[in-house]
Amino acid sequence: MLEAVAGAIPQQRTAKLAALSDPATGEAIDKGLLLFFPAPRSFTGEDYAEFHVHGGRAVLNALFEALGSFADARPAEPGEFTRRALLNGKMDLGQAEGIADIIDAETEWQRRQAFRQTQGVLGERTAIWRATLLEAAALMEAEIDFSDEGDVTDSAGADIAELVRPVLVDLRNELRFSRAGEMIREGLTIVIAGPPNAGKSTLLNALARRDVAIVSAHAGTTRDALEVHLDLDGCAVTLIDTAGLRESGDEIERIGMARAREKARSADLVLWLTEAGEAEPFPDLGEGPVWSLLTKRDHALATTGEETFNAAPMEISARSGRNLDSLIKRIGRFAVDKTGDGRAGIITKARHRKAFEDAAQALERIVRNSAAPVELRAEDLRSALFCLQRLTGAVDVEDILGEIFSRFCIGK
């Protein structure tokens, strides 16, 4: 294909400027760069070529038509190059997921987290744990097959429990950060709640730096939740403006308030806004943190030191901008405390968390019941190994490959 379209195969791993033409008609298509990577030292592990051409649609259509005219040539499916790299052993499943995440990354923290995944951090940690569990499996096999031999001691069960205990500790530690990793990828959810006409929509517009919500002096303007996606200092944040909470006979307004309470209970952080001179007690909004803010403090004297949310409500003004920068900084610090800004933890998806949880439960049974029949402990160990291997695609994972690679762009 390279010879027919470009006239010659370029030197390995060296860019070559070449005129590209349609082999069927000889008509020139474009002038661009060619790269050739022979197997197995390529992204996919196969012979691999790249055409770097101008991005106009007509150029791309002509080149695709020329390449598609060859026998057995077809356009790549979504994610097919990365899938081929996985199947040919050039990367593990965690790295493949990292590539998908780095394509989708919209914030600095998401990029940082995804890049760590592409470097194989999940596979490296899993390989260490797997080696330890395989050592434990060898002891179990000896206990099962050679129980009458003098080399197999009566303390084999306890020895195996002590061998897998450090792996269990590591899995538990990673699970402590699991929500943080998923939060970076999915974004932090912050709900703005409070009574009607407390300035919730005005604050949303101020933080978004554009008019997103309708602002009116008439109480109850917002009837449903309104979401805005922001990048706050590298952290993906979803701000949700909700209906004002009050007693109301309006059926539509009551539905909006019910949705507001539901959003607040599932949020990572709730900003409770009140206009009164003193903060009004907020209703039951779940177990998450709630910060109390006094709004519309346009003419109040500016504070000299940093206010704290624990000691007193923070006074803000969306109109004048008073303390908005301080509020954003505090949200940023809250996000770092919650997520670690993408530098820690290797669990980034619900799939990872489920595998870690299942493996940890199996190892807990081995540690807790070291005197249990060896056949049962061997089954738990096999289950833990299987869970860890599924993380990197070391076992048959056809059931999850389709879901993962369907999110890729065409070709990549």
C-alpha cells in the first residue's frame, strides 16, 4: 500500500516527505509525511504505517478511497489499534483504559490521572500482588498434593495467611482512595441549595462566569435542577442550582424541591445559601459536608482575615464579587483533600473498585480462617487471583472489551 500510494517504503522510524497519489488513476492526492514501523516494534505490534496529511475533508476522503481500494483493506473500528496492541501484548487493559481516559480528559487532574494509567501503574502493582499470591498458591498445592510428606509442615495454613496479609493491606489502602479516583474522572458534584430568592442562581452564574440560570426577584424562579460543568483549578466540577426549599402548595414547585433534596443528599458538597442577617438552620441534606453562606452582602465591610466555615457562615456577594475568590480557593482545597489531585490511587473506575473489593473479600476469608479446609482456601485464592488478572486483561475478558473500546474515537 505504501509503495502504491507513495512510491516507496520510507526508512524505518524516519519521517519522509512524499507525494501521495491514487494508484488506480495516478491522480495526485496530497503531499505529506510518511512513517513506517515494522513489527514487533510498533504501537500495535504489527507492521504499522502512518500518513500525515492535510486535514481537509476532501483530502481525507480521497486518501481513504485510495487505501480502501486494496484487497482486504477496511477502515478501523473504534479503538481497534489500541485493541490490537492489547491483544498483541504491547499494553495491558489498564493502560488501554488510560488511553481512552486521556482522550476524554478535560481538566489537568483528569489528564494527570489518565497519564499515570497509560504508564502501566495498575499493571505494575497488580503484577507484584499476583507474584505473592502465586507463591501462596504453590504452598497450597503442596499442602493438598503432598500432605503426607515431611516437608509440608502443619503450619502451612498460617504461613499462607501471613503471606497474603500484606496484599490484603495494600488492597484495602487502595480501596480507601477509590472514591477519590472515580471523583477525579467523573468530577466533583457541588449542589447550591437554600430557600427561594437566596441568590443561588446568581452565585451559579458568577462561578460559571456567564448567564446560565434565569435570575429574578420573584421567589421560586428555579423549578428544576440546572447543571453546569466547570474546571476549577484543574478539578472537574459539576455545579447544580436547585429549587428553593420552602413550604409550598404548588405541585410543580414541590416536585422541584424533592429533586433538590435528592441532589443534595448525593452531592460531594452542599453550599447552603441564606439572605438573612444570621444563617438559618438548614434541613436534613444527607451526611455530606454542608457549608453555610450568607449572600447579598454587597455593602458589608470586607474581612481582613480568612473566614472559616466551621466558626461562622461565610459572607459573599455574587454581584460585587466579595469573597468569591476565597470561596473558589476553599472549594479547590476541599477537592484536593477529597481526591489528591490525580497523583494518588490507582482505582479510577467502578470496574476496578469491584475487582479490588472481590479480591480483598477472598483474601480476608483466607486470613480469618487459616484453619479452614485447604480446598476452600485454595478456591478463595484462585478467586482473588482471577479478580486481579481481570484488571489488566490477563484472563479472558471479552465481556468487558466491547464496552471499553466502544468509547474510543475511530481508529485510535
